[in-house]
Amino acid sequence: MSTQPAVRRWTYDEFARLPSDGNRYEVIGGKVYVTPAPTPFHQEITGRLSDLLRPFVKQHGLGRALAGPIDVLFAEGDYLEPDFIFVRQERIGLFTRRGFEGPPDLVIEIASGTMARDRGIKRQRYAQFGVPEYWLLDPRAKRLEIYRTTDDPGRQTQIVTGDYHWQPVSDGPSLEIDVAELLSDFE
């Protein structure tokens, strides 16, 4: 007879008491994941994203675009910390003193030493909790992987290596993103 270890249910208060030691902590499905602080290049890409997305979102009154660290709280035992999020204007009320309590409209992760987790359990959790669009920026491959939560599995993944036109609101403006430029200078 095989037994599986019990998954611990973390309360937010327990999660909030994890050490502030420079590491990034996430609780995904009741399991704690620890990641060292991001690399300088990771932070460079985060800054480029911020420089690109935040002014566009603000100029058009679309909502909020925020670089991490920010806690995204899905359910008891699921507290993730994406690299970047976008939330539409009509959902701003889901921001609390604890973080964002619900699925952002866009989650962006920048792959570094966490590629397997970003492409695996985090992508699954984002889809499970209703994040409509998830981007995984892969600096090594110089590409953007876009995952959409749809009823059509064939439309879920899109790979972009050139220009991408992001349209955060279906009838709103779009922003041209040069993926090669965004991920340039990676060594």
C-alpha cells in the first residue's frame, strides 16, 4: 500500500510570517517553494516590461500594471508571486493590503532557474484559478510563450519571437511589443 504525504494548508497569516531573507516564497497547492532573489538580467527585463506596459496602461486608463514582488492570493494554500501582473480597471477593487486577491487579467513570468515550475505547476495553477492570459518570457530562447485559458486547447499556446500586439481589452488599443528587443543583451 502506497501513501502520499499530506499537503499542508497554509493560512495567509502563516505565509506572511515566512522570513524576509531575500528569497522569494510561494505556496502552491499547499507546498512551499523558495527561490533566490532574481538575477540582475531578470530585473532588467522586469524594468523593460514596466517601462513598456505601465505608461500604455495608464495613458489609456486600462487598469494597473505592476512589477513584482506582489502576492497573488487565489485560495487558502495558493499564494503566488508572479514577476508582473496586469489588472483591468473594473477589477482594481481586488487589490487589498495583502496583495491581489483573485486572478489577474495577465500574469507574466520571466524564466530563469524556475522554468520547469513556471511552465508546469504555476501555469496549471494560473489556468485553474482563471487567469485568462499568461506570458512566459524565455530569455535563453529569445521568445515569448503566451498561454490563454480558452475552451479550445489548440488556441491555448502561442510562441512569439518577433513583434506581438498586446490588446488588454478586446475593443481597446493595442501595444506593439518587440520581443527580440525586450529580451536583448541576454548572456
